[in-house]
Amino acid sequence: MTLWAPLGFLALFFLYPLAAILGESFQRAGGTPFAPFFDLLADPYYLDRIGFTFWQATLSTILTLAVGLPSAYAFARHNFLAKTLLRSLITVPFVMPPIVMALGFVALLGPQGALNALLVGLFSLEEPPFHMMNTLAIILLAHVVYEYAIVVRLVSTFWSNLDPRLEASARVLGAGPWTAFYRVTLPLLMPAIGAAAALVFLFTFTSFGVVLILGGSSYATIDVSIYTLAMKLFRLPLAAALAIVQIALTFLVMLVYARLQEATATRIELAPQAATPPGLPRRRGYLLLGGVSLAVFIVVSPLLALVVRSLFPATGEAGLSLAGFSAISSNERNAFFFVSPLMAIRNSLTFALLTTLISLPLGTAAAYILARSRGWWRSPVDALLMLPLGTSSVTLGLGFLLGFDQPPFDLRATWVIIVLAHSLVAYPFVLRSVLSTLRAMDPSLREAARTLGATPLAVFRLVELPLIWRGLLVGATFAFAVSIGEFGASLILVRPEYTTMPLAIFRYLGQPGGQNLTEALAMTTLLMVVTAAGFLIIERLRPRGTAEF
Amino acid sequence: MPRPLTALTALLLAAVLLAACAAPTPPPAVELVLMTHDSFDISKEVIAQFEKANNAKVTILKAGDAGEALTLAILSKDNPPADLFFGVDNTFLGRALAEQVFTPYRSPLLEKVPEKFRLDPTNHVMPVDYGYVTVNYDRKWLSDRGLAPPATLEDLTKSEWKGRLAVQNPATSSPGLVFLLATIVQFGETGDYTYLDFWRDLKADGVLVKDGWSTTYYTDFTLYGGDRPLVVSYTTSPPAEVFFSEGKYTEPPTGNILGKQASFLQIEGVGILKGTKREALAKKLVDFMMDTTFQKDIPSHMFVFPTNQDAPLPDFFRFAESPESPATIHPVTIAENRERWIDAWTNAMLK
């Protein structure tokens, strides 16, 4: 029965609000519920948006895998300086609000940015030669920067538990290094690569802010169109039809993915990390490390640009200044909506902690359902469990607004709804990162322990938990990040006392003037520091008596 | 039932319980709830003054930008989460009235508001503030190149401004929509050269369309590292630049295009949500928001003009230019044509 807890959660907090908003929307259509679908299909504009959404998500996923997989190898198989710190840093972009990321890109690649300044200076040019802002290229680059960590962390975690002797045996038997990788390691890695690819695809498929802010209005995705139709043009029937199309497409893609995953999962003997060869690779490896350093640099550089911008503000005297940090800490104008940094940090951390605590058991239970059960319904259930991640935040936000508006369940403007909304988007990360390990685990391990008299709880604690622990930590990292980054919850009524760091940043950037920008950048720097610290703490969590696996 | 899963469920329950204890709790008090958009702000003392005088606790719920907030208010009208809503402007008034979210109230303070700022003849929404949307230009960028600022909207299609203008999508942005209305007044819908002809010319000249004001201003405007010295914003943005410069500027670094009907008047108001249980107190808050204490505090928190003509303006608002002949269209006319105009614009510019 407990198996069904995640499905109950999904039904109550996803399907029910979904039905509430879709019902309301179609009711407004009058006529038949099919009319909005015909309107949608009759307009080539929306068909174009659907095509573009697929296209950019596929392209972004391929690019992210191409950039991320070599790095995943380096993180899994080699030791290098500050590895743990780097692993945290590359995950920080994941929580950056897109508008903030845009500010970082402007400082680096914008018309007056560092790269153009360098080129203009070197070649004494009149006009900046490099144009990348407001193009498809910058959208794709931003997606790689955002999702890189998903590929690196999910794949490297799984990879570091693969027994290196498997590949070594292939080499002994005469396979070249590439053949051994291609024929032995890659097939074994497929569940982890697939899990990362699915998450990246879903995230870019529902890309909203990045596309809106970096690309401009001509690059609208399905998510952007749903938002515009529902929130701005108030054409709810059309928005609802498009939302259903989005959900249906997500479901189909995830169904295909789930089928493929079941086909590629291989039971293997997982090796502890200590068995993987550490140390710097031989000569050939320097090329790899060079490439990986470049990838890490590209991913982290917008963050560095933001920190630099926050320390050298556009206002007041030129030069290094902490003006932004002191400005956000004092309420000079005695504004009603002043948000102290401490309050914003406390709120963000509280919500992120609660989201993580809810997502871990939820995602793990869901992973158990999928790993243990047999039957035709397993793939559909898998796809269903992933749906919240592929659903527009507008659909979710409005669903909550309509679904939970009656006492005693009037959850509007409460903290509960914030945490629930975050958890819906967060638990799929736990599910995917735990499931690949669960499926690889040999069932005889469990059976042996049971035969030797261990209770199911003891089996879980002593046998399974140590094996899935690192997957759990990766899941926890992203659950924490999803919440800190406010994904999907920006359209919910918020009481001022629940203002989080990203919300505070949006507020600053809502008014013109250098000081507002400086304050937004100072808050952004705090957001980075708090997030990186959170990631580092999560990495160090380990149940007592469990060795590093 | 496998026991590990029982443990997981227990953990889930524990997490929810822990959540209940750990989360910040709002102070328990009988409260008057005002729903509004992200840009709303005012001094603490001003709110405190109202609370003290009326033994009330004012809670302010923010719900995204003006358009988003109104959508949430409409969708929750059967069971409103607030007593009042602030932030309906002349471009959204028609939608709010058609959806019947407000209960009418004519504040006696409406007498203090000049006729041209009285937003709603049906008295469902009382005017609180106003401003003008126009094109801001980067003074330094222009003077470095020896260029004179464009004087009128027609000037924007001149060759020197090719690839230099950034605007917001009227379908998603409030200043974007208001600017579209300015072009409709200026060029009309019929004749040799309609507003759509003007927009097609802008498109041919490489106008940049973004979805929101913050992005255009902070990433595309030359003042903040972009390559667009002309950006659609408010006539009060230049004084805000001085106000928020920490002494760097004594004169605004940006200017306004104010030539014939280049700017459009935007009026914003507050209304009492239908279904409130505290209508008498809500009426008092409407009066309070229209009275001088609140009104004179508006410019330095929201950077728009107070509608009450008795409210004095702060010193830095001497840089806030008021156009002599701003464009306007009656809210009813806007409501009737809004979708059609936005669709026509979207077809011309984005499809």
C-alpha cells in the first residue's frame, strides 16, 4: 500500500489541481471542449511553437550531453584539485534566475561586454564585432550552462561505481581503448545517461525564462505561449488546449524513454568508489582535462562575471565597493517591502530544506515502485511520475489557486503551497538518480541478506541504502536547487514575509536605476554563496556506519 | 507491504510534520488583505498610520506583474483571497469590469483628482497614481556620437536609429502595450500610413522586441551594457536614475522623447473585491490611498505621479517631465479593441 504513496501525492497535488484549472478553462470556452483544439491546430503560429520547442530541447539536450559526458568521465575516474568544490560550483548556475544569468552573459558577451571590449581593443575596431545576445545561440549556450551539472553529476555518480575491471578485461582481451569504452562501458552507463538526458530534455522542453529573457519575443516556446495566453491575454480555453498538448507530448516522450530504459538496464556488480583508479591520467588524458577545464570555465564564467559586477557597482565612486551589500542590509527609504538579506536567506533555506525532506522519501518510494514491479503499466506510471517536470508552471500555479481555495484547505498564500509546488518539480530528480542504481543492483544481494535473517528494514538500511546513497545525495542536491531557484512557483500568491532570494532579486530589477542593479547583484552573490554552501553540506551527509561507496 | 517503504512513508510524514513546525508563521490578527503586483511599495509608517487609526492589520499579497496579478484576481473571484486589489490601469480596466471582480465605491477624495485622471466612470476603480510611457534615450551614447535625440515617434524610423530601439511585447508587457497604444493614436488605423506600417518599418530597421521591461532595460539598454540607446520606459525613469545613483548623477543620464503624442498616459487604481467581508474597512483603505499622506509618498517608492493634486512632489521629481500632449484612448475603447490590436501587432511583428 505504501507503494502507492507517491501516486497518491501525485493525484492530490498534481492531477487534481490540473483538472481544476483545465475544467475552469474549458468551461469558459462554452461550446464543445474540442473547439479550442481546432483553433490551436488551425493557427500555424502555435504549430511552429510546438516544433520550435521540440527542436531547441533536442538540440540543447545533445549539446549538454556532448559537453557534459567528458566532464562526467573526469569527475568519475580521476582525482584533481578542489574536485568537491568544483562539483558544487558547476551546479550553482542551475539555481540562477534567468534574468540574473542574462546580466552575467551581458557582462561577458554583450555589446559592451568583456569579449567585445577585448576584440575592439586588439583590432582597434569602431563597433563591437561579436553579436550573440538575442539569438538562438545564446539560448542554447544558456541551456548548456544550466543543465551541464545534471549530466555531470548523474552520470559521474553512476560511473564511479562501475567496476573498472570490466573495461580492463576487455582491454586484456584485445579491445582498443575506444572499443572497450564503446562496447563495455557505454552500454553499462546508458541508464544514467538516459536519466540525465530525460531530465535535461524536460527542463529545456519547458524552458521559459531563458528563452524569454535571452532570446527575445520571437523565440517563444510552448511554455511561453501558455503563459502569454493564460496570464496576459486571458484566453484560457486556448491556453488549456496548449497545456494539454504540452502534457501529452511530455507523456509520450517519457513513455518512449521509460521503455528504452527498461531495455537498457543491466544488472551489474557495483564497485565502491575506492576501487576506481584515482590520480592524473597519462599523456592522452591532459587533452581531456584541458577540455573539461574549459567546459567548467564556460559554465562558471557567468557566475564570476556577476560576482565581479556586484563588487564593482555601476553607481557611486568607481572601484571596488561593498555598497550593494550594505544597501540591501539597510532599509534607507523605510519601505514596507524591504527584505532583509537574512530573512530572504532564511526563507529560501527553509523552503529548500522542506522541499528536500519531502522529495527524498517521495522520489525514493517512486523509484522502488518502478524498480520492483512488473507489468505493462510500469512504463506509463514512470511517464506519469515525471509529468510535473514537463508541465508549465502556469498550469501548476493556476491549478493550485483554483484547487485549494476552500477552507479548511485554503492553501493560497500559505507556505505549504510553496513547498508543495517546489516538491512536485523536485522529486523527479530523486526518482531518476535513485532508479538507475536500483535497477543495476543485483537482487541476489537483497535475497542473500533476507536468507541470512535480516529484516526488510535492516536490508534497506544495511544493503540498499549504502548503494543508493550517492544517488540520493545527487537527488537531494537537485531537489534543494530546484527550490532555491524557485522553479515553477513564481505565479503563486506570496506573503511579504515569505519573500525568497530570487523574489527579492526580481523586486530590485523592477525599478530603474543603478542602485537597484547593484542591490540585485549583491543578492545574487549571496544566493550563490548560500547555494554552494548548501551543496557542500549535502555532499558530506552520510548515514552512520556507511562507508564511502 | 515491504517494510522499507513503511519507513519511507514515516519519513515523509515526519518531514511534513517538521515542515509544519519549522515554517515561519504569520502573526495572527484580523487583517485587511490587499492584493497587488510586484511594483507596489510605500513607506512602513504610512501603512502603520492606517493600521493604528483603524485598528487593522494590512497584509499585502503580491502576485507577479500587473497583468499576472489581475489574472489571479479574476480566477479567484468566487472566493477572493483578498479584500482589495491595487494595480488595474486603463489598459486592463475593461477586462476587470467585464469579469466583475470589483464592487463599486466612489471615494469622496475623487474630488481631489483632476478630471483627466479619473480612470473609471463606473467608480469600480479609484485612481491612485499615473505616469507616462515613452522612449528613453541614453544621453551619453548620443552625445558621444554627435546625435540629437529623436523628437517624435516618426523620427524612430530614420536611418541613424537602425538597430537602436528596444521595445516590449504588448502581449506580455504593460509598458509595451501602452507604447503600442501611443503609436495607434499617433498613426491611426486607417490612411496611407497606419500604426502597422510604422511597426513594419521598425521591424525592417531591426527593432528588438523583448517580453518584459526589466530585461530590456537592464540587458539591452546601452546604459547597462546593451547596444540599444533607445528603450521604451517611463518618463519618470530619468529621475529614478538620479535617485538611485548614490550621488553619481546630479542630472539624469537618460532623457525622454516627448514630441507630439509620443507618450501615453497610464493611470492606475485600486478597487474593492466583490465578496469581501470587510467592505467598510476596505473603503477606508481606498480613501487612505487617495489621501495626501499616502499620495505624497508614492513618487519615492513607485516612481509615478500621485493623482491627488494636493500631494506635494519630492524634490528629485523636478526631473520628471510631463508631456504637454500625451496620447490617450478611452478605457472602454481600449477594452473593445485590445485583443484585435495585439493580434494585429503580433501578426505583423512576430509571426
